[in-house]
Amino acid sequence: MTAAGHVFRRSSPAARAQRVAIARALANRPRIVLAGDRDAAVIAVTRDEKIFDRFDDIHLLRDGRFAGREMA
């Protein structure tokens, strides 16, 4: 059993439902995914670099790892 598997089994039903919703949103490889957190911030996930200028704070990922940050 992996550590991640162990964590997932102990997580709440709400957390599991959130992961399923994220997986469904990403399944069709959309150009952009918008999500909100409990602090009313909007989080956008995209591969489309043409829309980066619409956001104030950008966190870059490369090969699944944090690769830097850009501020507008």
C-alpha cells in the first residue's frame, strides 16, 4: 500500500467527492479549468500560455513539479 493510498482511504467523503469532480473536469483535457477555494479565490489551470496575462499570479509546473512563479 502506498502512502497516498493510505491517505485517500482515511479522507472524508467530501474530499473524495472533490477529487472525483477534479478528475471529471480534467478528463476531456479542457483548455482551462476554473475552481474556487474557501477564501473566494479563483484558481485557473491551463496549458494555454496565451491567457496568462489575464491573471495576477502564475505558478508554473513542468513534468508535474513546481518550476517557478511569475507575478503580473
